Amino acid sequence: MQPVDFTTLKAACSELRTHWLPSRLEQVYQRDRYTIAIALRTLKTKGWLEVCWHPQATHICIGNPPPRTPDTFTFSQQLIHQLGGLALVGIEAIAPWERVIDLQFARRPGEEALYHLYAEIMGKYSNAILTEANNLIITAAHQVSQQQSSVRPIQTGQPYETPPQLTGPAPSLSESPVRWQERISLVPGAIKKQLLKSYRGLSAALVESMLLATNITPETSTDDLTPDDWQRLWHNWQVWLQTLENDNFQPAWTANGYTVMGWGGIAPAKDIQTLISEYYTGQLNQQLFAQLRHQLSQKLMNILTKLRNKAQTFSDRLRQSDNADDYRQKADLLMAHLYEWQPGMKNITLNDFETGEPVAIALQPDKNAVQNAQNLYKQHQKLKRARIAVEPLLKEVQAEIDYLEQVEAAITQIDTYQTTEDLQALEEIRDELIGQKYLEELDYRRSSNETPSTNFRNYSTPNGFQVLIGRNNRQNDQLTFRVAGDYDLWFHAQEIPGSHVLLRLEPGTVAETTDLQFVANLAAYYSRARQSDQVPVVYTEPKHVYKPKGAKPGIAIYKQERIIWGKPQMVE
């Protein structure tokens, strides 16, 4: 993940000063343990200033509005208590080339600042610290005790101390090209490494983009650079310093991230705030997606393993009970041939009543024939009772396995993060499993939004009919029992876990064979049988699809279905 460097931070703050000073603070919302969103209102507009101290994604920019869920963090409550109604009157770096921004709040523009919110954009040491006018700390996002850091503890009521200053000379427009080259090439080495060692305020991403714009590979030794190389690199060095001086930034997307210098850009960005917000939101969502998907997959695998073992045990007991009549038959034979029994016998062979075939019967030598027969009758009754008890248990476990395999199939289909809808679909699965008591709510932060999202997968058939596909069980229920109309057609892989698929049809329209095949292919693709060549797919009218009373999410039964063979490999 590309970190926010000094150049990006200066670009972001320059844009913030232009468009958001002065502004009134109306609300503070903490999205998670690393991010606060501050509602600011100017005379022209309203927006949310996002301050994030995530170790890998520290940033400050205007971002998206926060979700409509309760804020349970104390840090945001302390901020709104102190800053509510005040004006943001200043956005300043605490010192040249430092990545600490001082957000200054006063009663009205032109007055002295009453509070300072320091946003420290420093990688794993990032923080957000609120102080009063005399720089005494009121609260901090992350407090640091004396035991944790004797160099710079951060505690409530203590004076705010700025981070230790960066070492190394600061870049300057007044420096001569000869002195600049001497400093960089003093010790021979890779040009990228030498630039980073020689000056403060540089980042690996900035240096790489500067070198590539100069047509110099980052690993080229300083001894191998020609005078022309040095001249071109000096030119871009001056371009960078002049951009910092004049705030003339060029935000753009690059192949591996972003730039505010325009170097290596493959697509322009609307503005710096949008660039930073979209990049770090996407990167953090991708991390959350991968983490949540792994957690859910592991949890489901563990639960399904236990349930399958339980089902196997029940099946074994049922197979044993299939032999119940054999015990009764042997007991009847023994009772009919009591006269053939001799004391101390360990087994006896008697002819079957119907077939005449010899039947071997094991005996307990310390018991007589009647007692042995009684034991066989008891075993018969025990196995009969076991069948009566085990059959409903096996049915219940199998229903649970079917449900969880449906959930597992939904997770399998959401295999990579593409958009926020993918993360939202996984979060809905998490909430569903919490609701079904498969996950502990304390272990997973559950969203308070109980209404399923309607961000279904969306396709169009060859003749232009809309196709909607549920991403998880909650969406499947929403699609089948809320969205589906009387003229639509409902599709599902036959007896295979998968998504509910809906072909939307207007009154009087009829889907052609190509449309039906197209939807069948999608239903097969978004099922557990995705890797098969052909998959049986049922389709029927939504009015013939029912949810059994008390059934878990995503479970449905249907009738008056027709079958069509779907070909998942045809889906592009």
C-alpha cells in the first residue's frame, strides 16, 4: 500500500485550505478504531473531513459520509464535546518538511485558536491528538505511556511534544546543481537509495516516479549516470520543488497507485481529495474483505466438519439398526429350539424358518437358552428405538449442513474484492451467521442495518431482459420473496447450493430460448457446481416458490418447475 508522503500531504492540505477554510464543525463520527470523520460546513457546501491514523493507510482528506450506525467510540465523543460549533480556521504544518498537521479551531475566523487537533501522518507512529490553546493534551486517539516510550509519551494532561525532527538536509530551490549532485553521489550506490538517504521529505514512491519520468531505472548506480542523466534528473527535481512552492499539483492514477505530480499517470483524478479517499478506502476495504472472507471460510469449514462427522455417526447408527430384525429372528429360532441348547455353549447353528439355511447364533456360555434369547430381543428393541430417535436428528443435521453449504457457496462466489458491494455482501453473510448463532457477536462487529442490500448482481439477456442474482442468503430471500413480480421467472441449480436468479419480464413479454439458456448458464455459474460442464437448473414462476415455516435464510422449496441444462463455462 502506498503511504502518504510529505508531497501528498502538502497537496491535500493546500486543497483543503482553498476550499474548506473557514468552516463550521457540526459533527464528529468515528468509523472504526483508526478513523474519524468531521462534518464541516462552509457558506457553499458541506463535507466530511476524514482523519485516519491506520498504520498502513494514514491520511487526511475529504471523504464519503459515514454510515448511519451508532458511534460507540469515546474519542469522537470527546472531540465533539470540545469542538462542537467551533470554526476550523487553520490547517498548518507544525514545521517545514514535517508530516504533522495542526487543525486549528476557534469561535470564529480571525480569533485565536482555542483547540488544536494534531494529525500525525507518520506510518505506524500515526496519531490524532487534541490539545487546548496552551498545548496541554485533552485526549488522544492512541495514548502512549512512559513504559511504552520514554522518548515521547502521550498522556492526557501532559504538554504536547512534537515528534523528533527528521535528520538529513531539507531540499531547497536555492541549492546549486553541483552541490546537489555532490551530495547524492558522495557515496556510490543505487540512485533511488542515494536520493532517499541524502534528503528529507522524500518517499520511495515519489523517487521512483521521478526517476521513471527521467528514464532512469531506480537501481542504476550513481557512477553510471551520464551528465545528460544528471541534467534531466535535476530538471525534475526542480519541477518537484517548484510544485511544492506553488501548490501546482497534478493528481492522477498510476499503474500501482497514485501520484500528485502527474508522473506515470494513466488516468487523471477529479481532485486530490477524491484521489486519496478512493485509494485508501479501496485499499482498506480490500484488507477487510480478505480478512473477513478468511475468517468466515475457516469458521464454516470447522462447523461443517463437525456437522458432517455427526451426520456420519448418525448414519452408522442407522445402518446398525437395519440389522434389528436379524436379532429378533435369531431370538425366535433359539426359543423354537430350546431343546438343542447345551450348558456352556458359546454358539449354536439353527436352520432358518423360511429358507432352511443354517444361521449361526453367538451365545453367552454363562446364560441359558431363554436368557440368551431375551438378550437378543432386548438388542432388537434397542436398535428399533435408536432408529426412531436418530432419524429426526440426522434430518436436522442434514438440513443444517445444506444451509451452511449454501452459505459456503455464496462466500466461494465472492472470491475477490472488486467494489464496495463485495465487502457489503460478505458483511451481510457475517450478520446472518451471527443472527443464526453460528458466530459470536462479540468477535465480529455487527452492522446495525438489518435491511438487506439490493446491490444484486445485474446482467442483461441477449434480448435485453434484466437478470438479478443474489450475492448471499439475505439477498436471495429479498430477491425471491420481495422483489420478484408475477411475470418474472425464478431459476436455481437443482438440488445444488447456489444463488437465487430472477429473470425480470414485463407483462405480455415472453423470454426466448436463448434468454432462458443465458439465465440457466448464470444460475449454474453462481452455484457450487461452477466447475461442471453441465448443471441441471430448475425454473418456475415466483408464485410457485415457498419458504418453509421456520426455515433458515436462503432456503426455499418450489413446484411446477421445468428443467434446463446450464453451462457455467459459457459465462464470461
